[in-house]
Amino acid sequence: MPDKKLTDNDIKKALECCTTNGASCKDCPAFVKVDRSNCKKYFRGALDLINRLEEKNSNLTSDLISLKEKFELLKTEKDNLIKTYSECQVANLNEFAERLKALFPSDNEPYLYWEIHEGAENILKEMGG
């Protein structure tokens, strides 16, 4: 009988036949009337299947760890960017406030509303706002 390629389902069915009480060998894909040495072939196939699944699991675990590490790096980078952006905003607002204060004379003479408004708009334009 020519050796056929074992499928994962064939291997599972053969193992179920060997391990289930009351199962009949004639239901087993490995059953051969004269020679039952094919059972070894299915057990080797089962070992191969287990090894393939373990390798796949190991690869998936490594990929998952790598993805988690990348995610943490991206999260840290995002947090740093947000912090830097916030610090820039605060610095720009502080600069804006200082420059706006500079529009007021030191002797507290009142400016007209339009002069202050115009000065603030000019500062914002200069700052790219």
C-alpha cells in the first residue's frame, strides 16, 4: 500500500481510535488488515504535528512579545510628544503674555482697547497663530 500524506485530521482520528475505549481499529485511518505497523506512522505524524504546533506557538509568542514591546515604545514616544507639545504651548503662551504685558506702559497709563487688541493680534501673527 503506498504511503499517503498524513493530514492533521487523519492523525487526530488515529490517536482517538487508539485512546478511546471501545473504539475499533477498523475505524482507524492507520488500520491495515495484515500489518498494523502503520500505527507507528501515525504516532510519528502526531509527534510531527505537536512539534509544528509548538514551533508555531513559540513564534506567535515571540511575535506577541515583540508587538507588546513596540506598543510600549510607541506609547512612551506618544507621551513624550504630548509632553513636549504641552511644554511648547505653555512657553508660547508665556511669551505671548509677556509680550502683551509689554504693550502696557509702566506708569499704568491706559491704552485704548483697539491699540491693545491690535497689538495682541500682531503678536499672534508674528508667532504664527
